[in-house]
Amino acid sequence: MPLPAYERGLTRRPLAAVPTGMRGSEHSTVVRPESVATVSALVRSWEFKRRAGFDVPEGEPSVDREGVLAKRLFGIRFVEPIRVVWADDSGFGYETRPGHPIYGEESFQIDEQGVFTARSVSRPSSLFWVLMSPALRFLQRRTHAQYVRIVQDAAAQPPRS
């Protein structure tokens, strides 16, 4: 099954267009100015994915670093190989690697105005996952909503002195 090409780093900016055969998704929330530094520290680390229930790689996200995310659903451990395609003070983005149920890219970013965005461009990675795509889309929407809640919870914490 041929997979469509896309520009690496595409999720670093708002999705003006999504490559043919792929779906784009953006979920955002605004945090108070005094919470931007706290949320920024969170979304540029694997701690963000850990709070969403994933097993995460060691170290910090850095460009070209490969690793495996994993999450247990319904008693099954799903393994998700990834490679970081960009990382900076505002967050990071990664592409999926062979063996991941989804083909594409996902990113987490907060801008100077305090707007956090979880963004993805993806499609099922194989025929099996195409058949499972309604469940994949449901889980992806639920996970993106969870990312927004994690940011809102972090922003609600009093600033550390």
C-alpha cells in the first residue's frame, strides 16, 4: 500500500493544506501568560506524553532521535516507533516509523501568546489499520483532547517560586 509523501516538519505550523490521502487535526487551548513557561517546559519534554499514559523514550526529544512510544489499551500494549523531526523551546514534533499504526507526523507547541496546539497529519499505516480506522480516529481525537486537558491542568497549577 503506497503511502503519500509529505513535507517533514509540516506540523510545526498551522495546517493550511493537508496532503492528499491524509487527515489533519489541530486542537488548541490558551493558557494564562504566567503559565506559558510552565507549559512550555512540559510540552518540550517526553513528560507530556507520559502524562497522557504513554511509555516514553529516555532523555529529551531532540532532532533525529528515534525511540518508541507505547500505550496499553484494552490489555494490549501498542508499540509506536517514532523519530523526532523538530524540537525547540516551543515544543517538538515527531514522525512515525515503520511498525507504528499511523503514518504521519504529530507535534505539540506553545507560542508566545500562550496558545498551545496539538497538531497531526496522518493516515493508517497499513491495510489492517485502514480497516481499523474508525477506532484509530476515535482514539486520536480522544488523545488530542487529553493533551489539551493536560496543558490546562499544568496551567492551573500555581507558578513555582
